[in-house]
Amino acid sequence: MITDKTDKINKIIMKKINKFLIKGFHVINCLLIIFYLFPGSILGYFLYNDFSIQPQITEDFIISSNHFFAFTILSILGVISYQNTNKINFIIKYLFTLSILLEFFHILIPNRAFELGDLFGNVIGVVVVVIANKIIKKNE
């Protein structure tokens, strides 16, 4: 009797956490799209009062660390949010597509530039999360 009640409570809590994660994923996704498509650096404006300065989290090494971290965080949140749903494959395809398209849009956006290091940072951020997820699922 107590176990049934505890199981119901746990399921309710997990549903609420999952809904929160899904909303968080969508909010961060929208913010990332805005930051990528804005002609200048919104973060640079807030931190340095200058749209032309791009804050750097760590130094780049072949790929853009900023782009890698941004897409790793977004991918982790997306994969965790949709892990046990039939939308997980769609989310993974979406993340790959988004990581490529957003960088190519920099060709068209004033004050932005397409860079291969940024593109690879985006894609590798998604790849790392997808591979880690597959390894975790395989070992469960």
C-alpha cells in the first residue's frame, strides 16, 4: 500500500520535472537562436557595453569553445528532456540540423561571419552528447 502511494508520488514528481526540463529546453533553444541570429554580440553588449566584442569562455582549440559549450548544454537538455519519448530521434536530428544551419546563416547576417571552427564546435557539441547518451543507454 505504501509502495503504491510512493510510486504514484514519484511518477507525479518525475512528470513535473520532465515538463520543467522540456520548457527549459525550449527557452534555451529560443535564446540560442536569438543570440546566433542577432547581428552582433548581445552578451558583449551586456558585459562590455559593446555589440562588437564577443565574450570568450575559454580559448579556442581547433573548434570554437563557446559554440561547443552552447550546443553541448542545449543537447544535454534536449536529450534528457525527450529521453523516454518517441520524439528523441527527432530532437537529435533537429539539434544536428540547427547546429549546421545557424552557422551558415552567419553568411547572410551583417557583422557575423561563417567560420569552420564555429561550425565544428556546434556539431561536435551535439555529437559528444549523442555518443554519451548511447553509451549510457547501452550500459543500463
